[in-house]
Amino acid sequence: MGQQDVKKVLKKEGTWLISNEIAKKAGYSLKSIQSSLRRLVKWGQIEKQPASKVIDNEKRLKDRSFAGYAYRIKEYKTISDQDFSNKKVLLLTDLQSIKTIKELYLQPDIKLVILPHSDRRNMPRYSELLSNKLNKKVNFIEYLFSKETEEKIKNIKPGQIFLLNDISKLKEEIKETDPKKQSKSKLVKTLAPNFDLFVNDAFSISNKSYASTVGFSYLLPTFLGRNFEKNLSSLEYFKDLKSKITFVLGGEKSEHLIKLIENNYRKSNTFLLTGLFSHLCLKERGIKLGSPEKLLNQKKLKSTKQLKNLLKESDNLVTPVDLALSTFGNRDEIKLKDFPVYHTIYDLGEETIKNYSDIIKESKVIFLKGLPGNYREENFDKGTETLFKAIEKSKADVYVVGRETLEAMHSFKIDTKNFKFLSRNSESVLNYLSNGTMPVLDLLKQKI
């Protein structure tokens, strides 16, 4: 069986397949495809993972008649697919991980320039910290657009590492447009001609068509860094799950949450709605909240026709049955039948907290985004703490998204070491889970 036949099967299916499944779909024996699989993995045209890691189907795993691997077409290249020795490499990073930096600088005679898009304010100090961690001098360059900087980059020596200043405030990093236009931006036109290869390790901004995310990739051979690769791999696995998922969702950005619900709605999944988002959903179910509705309008939370229909017709979208109000700083538990009210809602009510906790305890997979209540206010941390501890004690695979959510977990000393996935980057995560792709990935798929 030729390599093209294997690729044809994998491309048609578009998902992970076990080797005996590939053989069966192509009408060949298992033995006849083994060498083709090995060659395609070696050439970087398909990727290989332990089947138990990427396939969530016990029957398929039991039927395997091989060493335990699954395969699929490789849609983008990572730093595993390239020798960076003696190459001039531009690395885009959000500085959330230095694993890629460590791996790249060990390549013989690499000339590495780090381009940060980050909220860190003291980049000179970071260059010192990075130098200590790498045990190698990292030279900080403050002024991006200058003849002196251009000369330094042009004449960089093998083994040198430069850290450029943060680019997050540049106009090309605020305004989105298509890759071709971004490739003509000042940032890309200044830097790109000086480099052989581009590495993107900035997962947190991967949902944006910025100059840094798509402009360089339009011109230069591009590879994903380890942080980007790790996030993407975890989310691809989650996206392909067939088991029941309990979504615990809250927050102020209703459009992202609604799209997540719409794309993951099936009868086996359960959606526990909390926080400000749950107030919007209660309103759509005909509950007159009173003055708290003004806050929804101020935050510009909007619903959709599909969400309205799901809320009317489905029991899978679970909304609170009671809420906790602040009455002169005191906690008052109020049933829905007693609304409308004219006080601020700060937390879930006790009955809702118990109902949600019971569902969490029985869950196999949990996806958490957003805070159940205003836990920083005295007397109103019960919902957040109780649900977080229920998640901690559960035997589920747990996915947690959002900076504030993770900060709250830290505040309550929640042990997250056994959680499946943790990410501060809620926008990029929700964007990928909702759309199944990102501007960066669309561009790399075209170039593979």
C-alpha cells in the first residue's frame, strides 16, 4: 500500500484512526500499511499519538490489533518538524511558557530573536530573569524600529539570543486584518527579511489576525511552539470527546458562552449556568429579576434566538432556582418566585449550590469557565468555594478556563495538579472550541 493511499484515507476521515481502521477502510491488510505509516510520520506528513490519549471510545480501543497508536493528517508543523541549526529564527511568544525558548536555544548555532506580545511591563527585568533561567546571556533591545536594532539583528551571531521589546501596543497588534495586508505592515516588513524561519508560541492571541500572528506566517516558513502545541492538542482532544460533559459556565461575555453551548449542545451534555450569564438566561425564561436587569444592559449581554429556544425546550440548560442577594451587606436567600427584587445579586442560592454540586459529583468530564458568584464580597463566597471544591473532589477530567477563574481557585487553595487542562486564555480557547479553527491555523493549513 502506497503512502498516497494512507493519506487519502486519513484526509477523507479527518480524524484520528487506528492502523487497522486505516487498513480496513482502504481494503488492505494491516501488515501492508505499516511501512507507509512509519515513513509518513518520519516525513512529518501525518502525526502519531497513543490511541488511548486521542480516542474516547472503549470499543475502538479494544478492537485494536497493533502497538497502540492512532494517526491523522498533520495540518500544521511544530518545532519537531524542523532542524533549526544555524538558522535565524524569530519566535513570537506571550511569555506564558519558556519551554520553546529552552528547546530552541539548545539547537547548534541558532540565531534566536524573541518577539514578545505580553502584558509584562518590565521587559529589561524579564531579560535578566530569562538569562538566569537559561544560564545564557539574553540581550534586551528596547527600540524596535531603529537602524541600530536593524544592524544588531542583521549581524546576530550563532548562539546569540535577543529579546525585543513588547509589541502588544503597536497599531498592527490592535487592529485585525487579513494576512496579506498584515504582511505589509511596518512590523513585518521591518523584521521578516532578516529571518529564515518563524515560530509561533503565542496561543493567547492565536484567535486574532494581528501582524505578529498572521503577517509573518504569510511570508516565512512557520512552526508552532510547545505551548501553542500543548494547548491545541488538549482542545482538539476535548472537542472530539463523545462522553458526557458537564459545562459550568458564567461570565460577562455572553456571545462566547452562547456559541460554546450551541456547538456542544447534545442531550447527553449538561450546562450549569452561573453568574451574570445565568441572570440573562433566567430573564429569557421569563423571570422578572427587577433592578439586576439594569446590570445586564450595562454589560451589554445579549441572547440569541437559538439560546432562547434551547432555554424554553431543554432541561439540559440548568438555571438557578434561588439566588443570594446583598441587603445592607447581609446575605438573603431568595427563591425565584419571590422576584423581582431591587437588590444586587451576589451569589447562587443554597438550593442551587447543592443541586449543582450533586451533578458535578457524578460527572465524568467537567468544563469550567467563569465564577458562580462575587466571592470577594464577605458572605458571598459560598457558591464559588463549594462548587470549586466539588470539582476538586470529583473523579472527572477537568478543564478550567479563564484568568479570574484560576485566580479564584488559587484563593481557595484548590489542588489543580490532576486537572486535565488549565488556561488563562479564555478568549482564544472559547474561540477555538466554538469555531474549530483560528486565523493562524487556517493560514498554516494552506501552506502545509
